[in-house]
Amino acid sequence: MHLDTAQLAALAAVLETGSFERAAVALHVTRSAVSQRVKLLEERVGQVLVRRAAPCTPTEAGQALLRHAQQMALSEADALRSIAGSGAGLAPVRLALGVNADSLASWFIDAMAQAAEPTPGAAPPITFDIHVEDQDHSSELLRQGRVMAAVTADPQPVQGCQVVRLGTMRYRALASPAFMQRHFAHGVTGTALAQAPVLVFNRKDALQERFMRRIARRELAPPVHWLPSSQGFVAASLAGLGWGMSPDQLAREAIDAGHLVELVPGKPVDVALYWQFWRLNVQALQRMTQAVQQAAKAALLP
């Protein structure tokens, strides 16, 4: 079955921007043209590809075609570079990547900067489309075709992907000394943990729950502050708002200064991180993979 490249580009634009209107702007065509192309592609494959909502999302068949369209775009950019003999004058290659918030706030930006560093005459520039997702769920972005690579806690390769181990991110349960005196003066017990306010990143964040179960040996339901910010976790802990699990990379300075202390010294929670990426022989993805491995080696535990 031959698939029309303009129709695939329209599908990808709708799913990447979230709407037919924004896709039309990105493709420099009318909304009706985008709608017609997607409709023709759906008729061609005999399946609905886009859930018309706000934002638009792919069906299972749409996920497969989105991935195909993105792989074609990457391969085309690599082919154009090879023909031209350099990256000069070529449009930037966009890499859609999934990463957990704590990695993004600590070491991942270094990898992005290294991969995007200009290499005159060698490769087209790289731009990034970063999707922030919990490390326990980021591999789902690969399955949906929304990203080309992801930092994940899942060591099992998604179909069509390779996996390399990056290292271990160490988390510690931290609070201010004043908070400790107020809530844990008689020890970090199950009873105290059930009453002390806890910081949780979002509904997918299970690190605090994992720590509490490890200490109390049962499920607890303490008061929760929902705080979707890695730096905000450290700031809120310093302010005595609650206790939370923060990575060493973000909290080390406050720990060394005595502004934050561990609830239970010597009881960190270690999270192994992996890099899953499409099995494509394209230069931009190879550059990013190499940069991620180097930045993770410098920042994470072996």
C-alpha cells in the first residue's frame, strides 16, 4: 500500500500540534486542506487515525502511522545531508524526546546542549520537542509514537527500539530540621508519616509512597501537597511545607549545608534509568544518544 507523503505530514502535524488549526499554520495550508488530507489517509487505510478532541490524539492505528511519518522525516533529513555533503542551509532536524522532570532539571539539558552544538559543515542543526513524563510511564510515549527516544525506568525495549542503561538516580526523603522537629520529634514512624504533610509531584509519582511503605510496611494516606516542579520540591522542603523525595543532583547543596536532612539516614530510593531510542541509523538521533550517555555518566551513579 502506497501512503501519500503530504497526507502523512498532515497527520503528523495534527498530532504533534494537537489541532487541525495549528497544523494548518505549521504546514502553511488551509485548515480544510489539512482536514481533507487526514480524511483521505483514513479512507486509504480504512481506519480512524485521529480522535477529534482538544487536543487531538492518535488512535492505535494513528500511533503507528505517526511513528512512520516521523521516521520518514528523520531519514529524509539524513539523506539530504548526505547529498549536500554538509548541513549548511538545511532545515533543523526536530527530535521529539521524553524525559522525567528530575533528569530535565539536573543533567539532561547538558546532553541537549552537547547534541545541538553547531558542527559547521557536518550536520543540520537540531531542535527539540521535549515531553515531560514520569520515568515509570515515559516508555508509553514511545509506544504512542509521540517521541523518538526517552529516558525511562523501563528496561524492556519497546518494539523497534534499542535500550542502553544510563545509571542510577538516587532519591532521598528530605525535610527541613524545623519540619523534622515538628512532625518527627519521636521518630519516623508509620503514625508520624500518616500525619506529616508530604510533597508529591503528580498522580503518577510513586516515590514517596514507595518510601512510606518501606518504613511503615503498610499503605498510608497523609496530607498531600501536589507540586509538579523538581526545583519546587527542594524549595518547598526548605520552606517546611512538607517532606519529599528529591534527587541528590538537586538537593546536595542544601543537604551539605544542613538546610535539609534525611528522614531516615541511609535509606535512599534508587531508580535505574535507561535510554530507549528508535532503531534508526540517522545522525541526529545518534548524536543525541551519545550526548545522553556522556551526560548521564557524569551525573548518575553507575
